[in-house]
Amino acid sequence: MNEDTQTIYDVLQIGYGPVSQVMALTLARQGHSVCVFELWAKRFPLPRAVCIDHEMYRMLSAIGLRDQLPTVSHPAPQYRWFNAEWKELLHIDWSAESISGGSEVNFIHQPTLEGMFDATVGCYREVELNLGWEVIEIRQTADYAEVLAREVSTGNTRSVRAKYLVGVDGANSLARKTIGSTQEDLGFEADWLVIDILPNEGVELDIPPAAQYCNPARPTTIVPAGIRDGRYYRRWEFMRLPNESRESLETEEMAWQLLEPWVKPDQAVIQRAKVYNFRSLIAHNWRDGRILLAGDAAHVMPPFMGQGMCAGLRDDWNLAWKLDLVLRGQASDSLLDTYQTERRPHAKDVIELSMYLGKVICIPDPAKAAERDKAFFDGTVAPPPPFPSLVDGILYGAASGGIRPSAGLLSPHGTIRYQNRTGRFDDLVGLGFVLVLRGTDEAQAVSATNLSFLEKLNTKVVHLASDDTATGSFVDLDGKFTSYMDQHGLCAMLVRPDFYLYGGVSSKAQIADLVQNLAADLKRHEVLATADIE
């Protein structure tokens, strides 16, 4: 056995799916050493996830993938839900302009997306990839996490240590089992046959662009499955009915039988036909000491909101800025406790939103489907819950408890002019903490003590203006920031590195308190920028 105990990596990652790839890329960009172990020597060649939302599109753009994303994705069409008679029950406008800019959702071909991630990770010397290695044991001490891994092809074993370990190892996570974290079952379970097809050259299918066909005779999903080499893939999902076995569905004959109303064998090639079990599970504990969970290791959700991979990428984005501070010695590792505090409620809310939609379609009983249809048509159906925000953690707290209005909301993003350059806000202003002010009056309200703290935290301070000639001023070219601040009654908002609002205030007299509260919240975790804050 090779014991690599001399080298202590910053982070060990188990698994190398898209969530792990983005975690490795994000940490490497911050200058941290990453060691990855993945059981499979080659990437899985077939798609699973088919879309990313606007928030994750913004995040991926921010870590250097902006120019590549349009080559592997395309904006979503409108997402419509129909009953058995093709009468519309529900309409979700995924094509609408989002708060982050661009459409609410973009469709992707997962293997192509992963290829882009992998190629980018390969540009960083900070990342060591070990493909074809099975992690067989995980342990930790007060000083490090350690794995014992076995190379599948040779049987050789290797022991490796790191300051932290992130289990991104899927629904059957060894990392989750190692820390003894059980899962909360939120109560949704259904088997669905997933069929991906590639239409033949020149074939135009007469199908809805993106739809749920809520027919009790066979609940069906029809969505895009991304683009590769200029060709658009399509996906169908068919619910397994109570009288059917999984095995009876997983045949080519059955696949073509189910596809028959929409596509014929001479029009396309089946890429994959497999039954998947859709569940709603969330781990009780996401961290134990130096071991953390992310992605499917932490949460599994029904696919009806297209949020499975997005939720994992959101884990990355929340955890990466906190790990960065801890690994640099600029914060205590108690900061990592806020990861679960913030992400678990958010992920659970997304699961419940996905379950709401799943319960609309997963009705094989005609009488119950008729009741559902009537409730939608007469307006008595309970509306879907809103997409969640953060509700706890490093957020601007109210004196009476809880958080203040606007704290935890996702911030806007748009095209600006800044320092005589035009581009996206993140590209021109930069990442990290950002204090966005309504104008010069608000800028003058930021005290010297506030500025000292913000400078130590490397916070950018910018304000809206009619031109960008003054220091820190930017022009809101598409009105995203102006309309957002008007909507929420804000004259200042303090944005965290993961694009969520720490908080916002409605008057310039409150700006000092906003900044001082962030300093106090970070001081609890010994963030160095707060060392001199009283």
C-alpha cells in the first residue's frame, strides 16, 4: 500500500460527476489543492440532467465558462402541463427573462457539459484526478480527513489525506454512511422509464417543445435533452403503471411502442431507455468534522423542476467561498457549519416544489385525474410554492428574531457600464462581497469604519449613476438593478459571494447598521477582516 501521508491536500473529493467537477474547478481557481477519486475510468456517456437554471448559468459564467456555455446549451422553451385532452393545466415560462439575465432555464446535453467541465479542470495544476479508483474507507482525525482507495485495474491501494473531504459520491454515498447521516424521506416515490433519442438528420418532430402530458393512462414528460455537435436531442419519460414491472419497460420494443404517437423508428435513434426510481430524500447531517456532503449525497429530488444538478451546483457555490476563507486561515471552521444551515432548508424547499409538480402528473387513476383537472380549471387548486430563498445563516437578522426583508434573496445581474467598459456586472465589478448603493448620497453615508471593514473583506463598493465617470459608479444599462431595488424598496444591498443578499436597507441612515451587522456575523467565525471590529 502506498501511504501518501506526506502530502496534505486542501480538499479530497469522492466522485467526479458534474457537481464534483465544478467544485474542483472553483477551488482550483481559488488556488487550493484538490485530489479527486472516481470509481469509473471513463465518464458516463449518457445524459441524466437536461437543464441548468439562470442562477447556475450565472455561477458557471463567473468561474470562467461564459464563452463556452452557449456552445453546449440553448434557452428553454415554455414549459406547459396538459391533461389527457391536451387542455392546459399549468404554464411555467422557462423562456422568460430571468433576474440573472437570459432565460430562466437553459437545456444541456450532460455528457457534453461534463466534457467542457473536465477540459477546464484539466487546465489547473491544483487538481489531481484519480480515475478508476474506488474509495473503500474514509476516516478522519482532528487534523485531517483520510481515504483508502483501491485502483480497480491493478488492485493497488493508496492512502491520502486532506484538510477537508467533500463527498460528492451520489445517492449511495460512502461519505454519508461514514458520518452516520441518515436520510429524511419526504414521501415521493415513482418509477419512470427515461428514453433519450437523437432525431435523424433533417427530421422535424411534431411535438410540444417542453411538456408534461398528465394523462392517467400514461403520464408522460416531453423535453429537450440538449445540443451536441449542432444536433438537438430529445427526452421522453413514461411513468411505470401499477400493473407493470420495471423489466417489462426496459425493452426496445416497449420503448418504440410508447414513443409511437410522437416519433417512429425511421425518424430517430434511441440513445438510452432505462427505468429510474424518482425519490425525495435529504440527509439529516451534511457535515461531521472535516467531512462534508454535496450533490446527490446530500439530497435526491424528483426531476419535474429540473433542479437535481442545479441543487448540487448550488451546494458548490455556497461551500466554496466558505472553504476558501477557512483554508486561507481567514476564518475558523465554524464558518462551515453555516453550509448546512443555509443549504438544507433551501434544498428541502426545492424538493417540495418538485414534489408538488410530481403529484400533479403522477396520477394513474382517471377519477383522481378528473378531480385534479377540475381543481385547475376552476382555480381551487393550491398554487405551487414560490422558488425558495435563504432563510437562515449569514443573513441580516431582525432584532425580534428571524431575518429582515430582502435578506436571503437572490441578487439581480445585468449588463452595465463600469470604468468605461460595457459588460456583465460580475465580469466588470468582480466576485466576492459587493455593496450596491442607489446613488452618491448613499455612498457618502458609508462611514470610515464601514469602509475599513469592507476593504479588509475585499468588498467592492459601487453605486448607480447616470454615467460611470465617478469612482465606483456604474450605469445600469438594462435596468435590472434599478427595478430590483425599486421593487424591494432598497437604497443599498450587501451581496454575498454566492450572489445572495446578506441584506438590504431602505434608507441611507441604515447602511452603517447593515455593514456592522455583517461584521458582527462574520466575527463569530473569526473572519480576519473583523479582528478590529468592536
